Amino acid sequence: MNSKKEYLPVEPSVQVPKPIVYTGRFLQTFSTSLAAKYAQRLFITPIKHTMPKREFHMDIESKQNSVLIPKINKEVVVYSYGTSDKKILLAHGWSGRGTQLVKIADHFVKLGYQTISFDAPAHGKAKGSTTSLLEFIAAIHEIDQQFGPFEFAIGHSLGGMSLLNAISERVNVKKLVTIGAADIITDIIQHFIEALTLKPIVAKKMKTILDEKFGGDINALSASYSAKNVQIPTFVVHDKNDADVHINCAHSIYDALPNGTIHITEGLGHRRILGNKKVIEKIERFLLED
């Protein structure tokens, strides 16, 4: 197969609105520090998308609770879907929703599981306008305490990164699946600044702002760093045409895992992969095999 075709990305799932790009460029002409502050604010502000019709039934049929996350003093909305005592934790990605992994949830509910998912802070029905990877991780810890224990966990994009961090700390599950998970925080920042068409120095200054908020090198939360401490069987799923998260991230995470398996798809991009029947069946085999 032609290598150029192999790595030809599909369109990014989210296009940056031109007014946002123009504002960043305008600020940059006066001060790269000002542009970095502007970019950092955008970086922690997710977009709340309208729920598509394919998710309506999960929204209607699930039991929903607002849950306070004491560590961050913010609320999330938790979706309990199904009635089994065998539970699977689902974590959506940036600008996602607790119903976004609906096809995966439907599949495992039919197999006799209950899925527990959530609208992360500032996502879906949850209140607020800004959040971060740290708050995703804090939410997972609290949900584990209140709704666990969980047999398995499945995370998409930032949700996959968050689960790797949470499991490397103290969240206990038997197996983990990451789908389209990003890796090094610095690379994510660089990709974001490139999407805004700003200068590389803006990315460096934005990283400094985030380090100050984190209280150290924010790269410590990178997926491959956390993966080194995740001892459970972990299935890394990624599409080689993912325009949002480069395929290299999957290989870096897989290489770092003590007990990892990897599956690479083609032509599904960053979000359509979540509803692909073959992918879901492979996830089932991985989770349910002895």
C-alpha cells in the first residue's frame, strides 16, 4: 500500500472558527505573551456540541445524577445505563459527552453489563465553561469511589489519557481500552497552536502558563508516562488517518505499557471509530477473553 495513502488524514473533527484565528494573530502582532494567555484560555474551554439523534435513546433510558467532585469543587453528570452489577466505566474526550460512546455502551449492555459514563466539567450537561485533564482525572477517581468497582474501563481521546493517569494512581479495573488517545502534553499544545496558526514561541509561553497552574512540568500527565505504571492488560486502538491525534501517539503509549496490545484501523478518523462494529467487536474480544 502506498505510504502517502496510509497516513493521509481525514478532516479534523473540529475546525477552528476564523474569528478565533484572526483574534490570536492580531494579539500576536502586539505581544506573544498576550497571545499565549489568549490561547491558554481557549485550550481549557471545550465546545459544547449538540447531542446527535443517535445518542437520544441513551440519554432517555439512562439514570442521571449530578455528582460533586470535592477535589475540584465542580459537578459532573453521571449516566448509569443498564442494570447489571457488572460495570464498565466510559470516559469521553475533549468536547465530548457522557453519551458519546453510545454504540459501545449499547453493545455491552446487551452483553449483560452496565455502563457508567459522565459529562466531565464544562462538558455536556455539566456546569461551567473551563476544565482540564486534571479535572477529568479527579472526576474519574470520585466516580470510581461512588459508582465502582468497575470490571473494565474504556476511554476516548482525553478520556483515554485520563484513565491511564487514574489507573496509574489507584483506580482498579481488570482491563483498559484507549481509543484515539493523545500522548505528550507539549505535542498537544504545539498542535493546538499550529491550528491557531500562531508562532512556536506562543506554544512555549503557553506551556509555561500551564506548568505554573499545575505546579510542575505538566508533561508528567502525558499518556506514555502514565502507561509505564499501568500493569493491567491494555488495548490501544487508533486510526492511522486520525487528523486530531497522530498515530505516533498510539505507538508511544503501546511501547510504554508493560502489558499492552495495539490495533490500528484505517479511514475511521478520530470519532467515527467509536461506532465501528468491527472495532467494538475487537474490544469485546479483548475484554472478555481469559
